[in-house]
Amino acid sequence: MRDPVFTGTGAMAYHPFHAHRPADFPVSAFLAAAQPASFFPSLGLLPKPLAEHALSGAAEAGLHAALHGHHHHHSHPQQQAAAAAHLRALKSLEPDEEVEDDPKVNLEAKELWDQFHKLGTEMVITKSGRRMFPPYKVRVNGLDKKAKYILLMDIVAADDCRYKFHNSRWMVAGKADPEMPKRMYIHPDSPATGEQWMAKPVTFHKLKLTNNISDKHGFTILNSMHKYQPRFHIVRANDILKLPYSTFRTYVFPETDFIAVTAYQNDKITQLKIDNNPFAKGFRDTGNGRREKRKQLSLPALRVYDEACAKGDGAESDASSCEPPSSREPLHSPLGSATSPLKFNRSSRDEKNSTESDQEFEHQEQMSVGVSSPGPQAASPFKPSIEEKVKDKPELDKKEDCEDSSRESDSAFSIRNPEKDKSERGNPKESEPSRKEGKERFTPLLIQTEGPSSFSANHLQSLALSGLHGQPLFNPLTAAGHPLLFHPSQFAMAPGAFSTMGMGHLLASMSGASALENGGLSPQGTATPGSFPFHLSQHMLASQGISMPPFGSLLPYPYTYMAAAAAAAASSLPAGGVASCLSRNALLSGSRPRLRFSPYQIPPSSSLLSAGLPGADHADSGSGSSSKPGSREGSPAPGPHGSPHAPAKEAVNELQSIQRLVSGLEKQRDESPGRESPK
Amino acid sequence: MRDPVFTGTGAMAYHPFHAHRPADFPVSAFLAAAQPASFFPSLGLLPKPLAEHALSGAAEAGLHAALHGHHHHHSHPQQQAAAAAHLRALKSLEPDEEVEDDPKVNLEAKELWDQFHKLGTEMVITKSGRRMFPPYKVRVNGLDKKAKYILLMDIVAADDCRYKFHNSRWMVAGKADPEMPKRMYIHPDSPATGEQWMAKPVTFHKLKLTNNISDKHGFTILNSMHKYQPRFHIVRANDILKLPYSTFRTYVFPETDFIAVTAYQNDKITQLKIDNNPFAKGFRDTGNGRREKRKQLSLPALRVYDEACAKGDGAESDASSCEPPSSREPLHSPLGSATSPLKFNRSSRDEKNSTESDQEFEHQEQMSVGVSSPGPQAASPFKPSIEEKVKDKPELDKKEDCEDSSRESDSAFSIRNPEKDKSERGNPKESEPSRKEGKERFTPLLIQTEGPSSFSANHLQSLALSGLHGQPLFNPLTAAGHPLLFHPSQFAMAPGAFSTMGMGHLLASMSGASALENGGLSPQGTATPGSFPFHLSQHMLASQGISMPPFGSLLPYPYTYMAAAAAAAASSLPAGGVASCLSRNALLSGSRPRLRFSPYQIPPSSSLLSAGLPGADHADSGSGSSSKPGSREGSPAPGPHGSPHAPAKEAVNELQSIQRLVSGLEKQRDESPGRESPK
DNA sequence: CCCATTCGCACCTACGTGACAAAA
DNA sequence: TGTTTTGTCACGTAGGTGCGAATG
């Protein structure tokens, strides 16, 4: 666990920030995945769990808190000292051991989400940032009242497909474009006590989506015409600096996935938005000759969210949580029902010795049925058509995650456990006929898996693997030993921790390996060194005592980039494939499986990035260039999405786009810190 | 320094909070003034400085951070354990010793402030809360780039007078009504690094003023028709929990004082607001037959703020700092100029042994002239008329603070040092003739006193004393040994710290003294125990790891109240008198005096509240009853404003109103925790 | 009657919506 | 050419202004 290779490494990615409107702009902050054993003096951490832990932290990187303001692109050596001081302080912060909790999470406005999901949810992304609608809002229960928690959400690719809306239906239109770094959005109220979190719904409506790869606000950057899966995370920690070392409990609500668009494709979605989003009231058919387009599209559907979520539900757990709401109209139907998602629990220090049977490979089921209302649920047209995909691009067969996601809302009712899920995944097409009957079961059934499970690394890897070679879900044995596909800036790094823990060499050693093989994307602004963005405190991070030492001044740029890229890849990979598949299967099935996962096993003294873990080469095989250790000019590998099985042509295309990005990065890297990459 | 009497005491005051609109509601949070020696293991703290330190912390109490949400009125014993854990963590947080900084603070939009000040600034207070205009905004320089700072502001009574607007001028209309507890408003970005703070202006526009004594939002409660003085504080601390033990550097901009009103009295002020506040554009004379009233009042004055402060100045240090601004119109004249205020620096651990000569009684002058622009400055009509006061109410002569404030913007040009100021204060009327010539000098000259000076307790006491018997300002010898007039809920208390530091007995000992004598006002919601208000993290406190143990369950109520009341009084006393007087004098004088103040000396083992410090009896003499040690039924003294020299009739009136409030408090105290006091 | 306060209102800023046309 | 993206717009919500009548 003191293995210098990966005991504590991290990279700071940084988005230069210039808020033209300092109001509610989130800014990226990245925490370290560093995991010194000394951080848990009272815990008998073993090498393996620790390594897993560290990895997990890294995977959950790219922490992103809402904030605003701007910063300076200066390097400040003194920061190192300050960071060191803070680290000492952090070190002494004892974790809330012995805290007992059993979080249950319910998705708010599930009916609304379901309505969208059935049609194939679309989320508009704009340069200036666009909110999600419906707003991502969850109700949390089962937390320890007094313990402190950090709640986060992120949005990861649901598959590695690009879509197009053709003939009134979504279909696969090729391989996914490279993903920009996805940032963890830390709920601005974090950390807060369980009691506080449970007091009211937790909303993430401040998170904004954008297609502007140069975004300086810290918005979540998505690719248009790609499918994404929002995720919710609960971390018991009283300090954001501890995030990287903490256990992430991740919850995925399959009905919240969506395709990012720059303009709505499906008129029904448009109408649904208009009917339910208070801000779009101007487009509702008020009898007065209002808007054109969208005629009778609007089913007499419940225009519910508008009224329910608004003031009806009371205060919510976010500063401006009530912004979208408000509407004096009577609420036509209850919409407060919620959903219980699949829960991916990445334990860390809890699993020290696998002394707890829970952490082994037994399957302990303990699920909680969500409140979910028996609302009217129709078949979801949101099936990017496996059929079309299959016939159009048979060569994409291996991309099971894509296929899987395409049947997300209906198939796999029979799945009762990972094995079954696995078996079913083998023949996605066969499951098609069963869609119809799935509808009925779909709606109200909600499953929450409990018990220790490894998420971050494990989960992500599983996701990645499933996309790559259809590994069975949640099989720890399978997951262990597979390569972690990192993605830029998902890697969390507390610069202070990094700079003061003498881990520069770790990064170096990482870079010496095939660290870059999987991290192909340019972190754009994320890896830009500079002073800590301003106003972090307002929205959280700064208040956590995180100082932003000029990362670039502490380490050679190549290392910074590579670490960030490698670590980040782990969480932004086509994760939705497995995740959504499993959760959907579970959701559809009437059973309540209690899935249990063991932590991802990582060889204690091998670099996660460089070690010859099975699958690493695999994932890299189709991408081409592998950067030489420490070499600046080495072009990074194809990137997280680089499926080894993808056609050569697509791989080349992807590689090219990645290289474009990387070249920008490298150019930036060679110039003064704090500059944005051109274009 | 381990003196149980006041080595570490604190009381938690708490405002039950129910945000109907969870958006931007600040919520009160109170930190401990506890000062255990163990908190500064590396510092050779001596009893006296420590005691002074603790007192100062208490004086700066009533910390108030913007936040929202609601809470529960439950007591949770477990909180104690959690608090203890946090305390341990806090204890290990080493202060940034050896940090060198020399903060300079400039008031933004000084010209605008000056325009208002000349007319006699009025601020509307409403039940729902009203922002200040001009917004209180400062630019900070000279901070240590890497050190963490907490920035705060509060608004204290400028004198103990009530005013009325008669014959187009403000005049004293009697003695001030009792003040509600004033809360420290912690800038939501706190803590942040000096670099971050210096990056852009720090705005406090989120602070709202109200006249609703039952306010649950944490707004600053003011008395209508009373004069107030905003203050700005810089504290070098990386954790809000440390606030009570930290050195406050306080800056007062005399031109920012104002009279709270429920409706504008001076039409010129109205017009100035309309001309400069973007939100009041609807009332501007746009040629179109717009608003009535206010005809040609609007001089062709520079309608500047509107354009300048808006987007022109870039992002500012607050989440919604840009909210009021914005205006596409070209900016007619530069308005970014700033002012350097008087600085009151309360050192704490810096003054351990008075080893530093700075802390002694030498006068080291080191001022910085503000950028201030030579804008057009006319005579300020804002002179609540000493004349009228004198003739109308000659019996008020002794209320020099009132008188002083009445000539704030013009008199005392000759003052070069405290002594001179003192002498001048003796004959306020004599200074009248010199007003005219003062105008010219007034505007641009700005002075910032540097070097160690005791603020919190010392300053406040000085203010109080000056109001009571015209003690010379900043004379530490004079200040020492005087009573501290406390005010409820200005006392800061971190419940966790309190409960886990075994200081209950300290409070008890305090209560045994005449602690209640000066704390007459009911803390209303402030003293209400309960769980920690939600969403603290969003706007800061919760993120600081502050848990809110049910204070009431940890200590008997009487102690809670008394400590809070006693400590709070220190900062809400008529502080503006001396402060504004001095600063104004300094401001007006062409000289640049380098004032130096030694820390307020407090007898190590005597209760600040009960010790027979000179002036204690004095202040109490006119108010009647003095509570017996430990006696609950003892009626508190007249309160912070109770000038011993005030006419009996007024004293009685004030006493009555205070007693009304106190009775409510005591009732609350005897009942279940978490309840608000009636009425 | 005077004064202070309160309330609803019109009018503004700020910004969240989708429509639409133009651009890429 | 077809699709996708961008910018502007009207129209909503949310809430910050002072006004002026009503209230006490």
C-alpha cells in the first residue's frame, strides 16, 4: 500500500475560468486520488483494498463544484507549503468510522422522467450551458443523521455510439466521438449531515450541459447526438479533500438517460418539455394563437412536473433549487413519487480484509422498492434500434453496450442476477420480442442493490469491459485484473495533496508505462494549470480548504496531463452500457436481487496504468500509437472509447480527432500555464 | 490562560429557519468564542492575550452566513460526539503562522457612496428583506496569496439615537430603540485564498436588511429611523470554526453609514437610487411620462454606478455578484475608484507577550491613501443636526456618540490623533462653524491605519465608552478596565466546540456574574437551539464541518442565553459613534496619522461580565436592576444602549422595551429548546 | 393630523425556454 | 443536399425597484 507506483497519485486538471456572469457558474475542481496509508492511521488497510481505494478515488475524479469567478494563470510555489499544511490538517481528520447508514435513493418526478424516457429523452446542449429538464432530483433516505456526506452527480456516456434521428426514431449513426472530460458535480451543499440531506430532495439543476469544449464555467461538456447516463453518488465524508479516499455509493436511474442534442429532434419531446417546463410556458398552446409547429403532439399527458415539483414540494437541497419551479396552477396529479435505482457501492476501507462476508462474492440481496407511482407507462420508443444498428452496421456487433442501451427500457425482464444478465447480453436481439410485456412491469418496479460492492474503479471498469468484450456484470472476479480505461480529468486530484506528498515520481513512473495508451483526449482547459479558480468556496471546494497550487509548476506538464488523462478515462468510458443495462434489467425484472461485488483487486505494486493487466493491451490494440514514457510528443492512444473491436476506419477517425485535441494540449503544455488550448 | 472564568466560553444562538424560497437565504450560524489554550499548542499564549482573544471572538460573534433551507428542532445527543470529533480535527489544523500580509481595503463605487452620503444615505428595510444600494463592495489587496481568509461584514448601530426627517433634514428624535442582534455575514466564498479574494471585488449584496424582528432568513435586522454603520472584516483563517479564535481586521468606511427607513424620506435619495439602481430604471424620467414625484431633484449627477459597476468591472467575489448590475449603456464615467477605510486590527495570538513593539502604545502610522477619485463633492446635508438636537433635547448632551455622528461628514478636520479627537469631542457644537471648509478636504482623502490595534473587544468597548463618557479613542489604557457591554447573539459559538470542551462551567461562572445586566435584548430566533440549519454548506458554514448539536440539550438554557447576550453586546453597541467619528476625522484631516493601539487588557481570571471593571457599574447604573449571580429572574440591565447619563425617562422606556424582549427570552429559555420566543 | 409602516402594483433586470432562420 | 449548429427572438419565471394608497 505504500507502493510508490500508485499509492498516491493524482493529477490536477484545471479549467481556466472567466465568468462573464459570476452568478451561478460552477467551476471544476479536481481532487487527488492519492492514497497514503498514513491517511488512515486507525485503519488496518491492506495493500489491495488500498490500491483499489486509490484507484476508485481516481476514477471518481474530476470533481466539479458549482462556482464562479475567474482566476489567474500564475504559478505560486508557496502553494506547496500551504497545501502541505492543509494536508497535515486533513490527515488528522478522522473519518467517521462506525457510522451506520443504509442510503436509499429515490428519483423525484419519476413519472415525468418516464414520460420522457419512453419517447427517448433529449437534452439540449448549448454553448452557454443548458439545464437539464426534467431536473435531476433525488430524495435520499437512510443516511446517518449526524454523519457528513458529500453528494455528487456526473453524466457519463451511456454507450460508445453516435446517434441520428431518422424517420422519427433514433438510430445508431456510427461510433461515438471522443468524450470530453466529465466532471463530477459536487452538490453545492456538500458536505452536509445526513439529516440535512434527507430533509428535502436534493436537486442538481445547477448543473449545466454544454457542447462548448472550451467551456470555462465547469459545465458538463457533452457530445451532441450521443447518449448519456446521469449518475448520483453518495460519499460519507466531511471534507471534500477526502473524496478521493472515500467510498462512493453510486446510483443510476436508467430512466434518466438521454441523448444530447443541439436542437430537439423529436417533436414529442419538445412538446413534453413545453408542457412541463415552467420556463417554456410561453410556448404552450394557450388557445391564443401561440407557437407553430408541434400541433396535436401533446397527448393529454399530465402536465405535472410544472406544478408538482415547483413550490408544492417545499424547499429543496440546493440554493436555487426552486428556480425552475413555481406555478400557481393547481397540481393535476401527484408527481412526487420516486424511484429506487441500482446502487453501486464501492467500498474502500470497509473491505480491508474482506472480513465482512458481504464483500465476498456471495449474493446478498436486499432491495428496497421505490415509492414509484403506478403511473401510465407506455412502451418506450427510445430504442435506438438494435435492428437498424445491426443491419446498418453489423460490424458494430461487439459494441454490446450500445446495443444494450438501445433496449434499455424494455428488455431483460428475466434477469435476476449478474449471471443471467450476462447470458442475456449475449443475444441482445433475441430479447427484442419480449419488449412488449416489459412495459407493464417496467414502470413501478424499482430496485436498489445493497451491500458492499466496488464501484468507482470496479464499476467503471465493468462498464468499460462490458462495452469492450461483454464481460458479465458485477462479477468481481472478472472485473479484477482488467485494465482500467482512464479518461482525462475524471481523475481527481487535490493539488495540495499531490504536491506535498511527494508523488511526483509516481506520476513519472506512471508516465513511464503505457499510461497514455488509454487517455487520448485532451483535457482542454481541465489540465490547464494555474491558480485555483475563484469562488470555489461559494459553491464548495474552496471552502474545503483546497488550495490550488500551480500544478504545472510542481510537475512537468507531461506528467500532469498523463495522470489526468489516464485516471479520468476510468469514469467517462462508455459506462452507461453495463450500468444502464443491468439496472434496467433489474428494474424490469420483478425480482429484487441483492447484488454484491467485491472490490476491484489491484496488484499492490504495479501501476494501474502501466501494469500488464488483462485487457489493457486489448483496449489499446486498435488505437494505434502508444506514447513513450515521459515522451511529450508521443500521441496518446485512441482514448477511452477506443474499442479494440471497432473497425479500423472508425478507429482511425477517432484517433485523428483525439490527436487534434492532444496536439492542442501539448501546444498549451509547452506554452505558458493557464492558457487555453487553441480553437 | 486556563482560567475557567473566560478562557473559553461561548453560546450558541440559533435562528430556526424555514425558507419558503430556498434560493438565496442566508441563515445564521454562530461560532464559539471558546478559547482553550490547547487550541494554540504552538503558541505561547499568555493569560491576558488569551482572555482578550476570547473576548474578541465573542465580540465578533453572531456569525452569519448566507444559506437557505430549513431545519428541525430536535436535539441529537450524538451530535456531541460528532462535534468532538470535529473539534479534534480542528485542533490539529495549524494556523497559518508566519503568514505575512498587509491588507488594504478599498471601497468600490466610492463616488456613488459619497453622493449618497452627502445627502444622508437611506436604506429601505422591508419585511421581506431589502438589499443595500449602493451595494457594499470592497476591493482587497495585500493579502497573502496563499493564505486562507474569511471575509465578513456586519452592520452595527452608528449611535444610540433615533432620527426623524423633519424639514428636509435629519434630526435626532430621541434615544435609540434596543437593537436586535446583529449578525456577522460571512461572505459566502469564505474561506478562500488571498489570491482569490484579491482577484476581484468582494461584494456583499446578498446581505439583506429587514425590520422584521422575527426574520428567519438570517437577514440583518435593523431599526427604522436609526443610523447604522456597515463594517468589513478580514480574518485569516482556513476554517470558519476558527473564526472566534482569529484576529479580526476591521475596516469601516464612514461614507457607507446610513439611516434605515421603511420609506424614503429624502426625495434626493430616492432620485439618486432611481438614477443609479438598475432595478429602479422603471422610475427614471425617460421623457415618457413616467413617474410622478421627484421632479427636478435629479441633478445632472453622474448616473454612474448603473453602468460602471455592472459588467464593466468583471466578475466579482460573490455568486450572484453581478445580479444588480448589467446595463448595456455606455459607462459615462469611471466609478471603480475606491476608498481606504480606517482599519481596526484586533490582534490575538500575535500579541502574546506584547513582545512586538507594535502592540504597545507607540503610534506607528502607516496609512495608504485610497485611490479615491476627486469627484465633485458637495456639503453633506446629512447632519442630523447637532443644533436641533441641542436645542430640542439639551439633556442629550452626554450622548456624544450621537452628536458625533451627526457631524460625521464635516467636522473635526484638525484631528490628527486620538487625543485631539478626544478633545474635540468635548465640544461638538464648537466644531460646527468649521464644517464648510471641511467639504473640500473631505472627499478624496482616505486613510488606512495600519499596525496592530485591538478591535473587537477593544474597539467595541471604546465605542461604547465613547458614547458613555467620551473616553478618548484607541487609548488602550483607558479601554482596559472598562465594562464590555454585550449584546445578545453577537456572541459566536460553535456548539460542537462548546459542548466538547467542557466549558459549561465557564458559562456558569459567567452567569454567576452580572452577565445579564447588559444583554437585554431577546435573541429571538437566534438563541433557539435545534439542529444545524440546512444548506449551510451552500453558503459556507456547513461545509466548514460545523455540526449543530442541540445546544439546549448540552447546557442549561440560562447559560446559553447569558453567554450569548453578554458576548453579543460587545459588537452591537453603538459602535459607530467612535468608529465613524474617528474615521471621519481622519478622513477629513489632510494628515495621515498612524494610529496604534495595544490590545485590550483583560484581567486574566476575572469574568469580563462580572469583574468590577471600571465603567461596568457605570454603564449599569442608569438601568436599574442588576441580576444576581446565577439568578434567573434578575432583570437584565438597560442593554447595550443604556447610557448611564441618559434621562431617567428615556432610560425607563428603554428598560421597559428591553425587559419585554428579555421576558420573552427567559420564557423561551425555560421551555423546550428550539422554540422561538413569543411575539 | 402626522408619522411610520405595509401592501399591491408597475416596471425593471436576469435568465431559462423553444422557435426560427441562418450558418456551417 | 442533408444534417447539425448557432444566434436571435419572443415569451416565460424569479425577483429587485420605488410608488402610492391604505393602515395604524
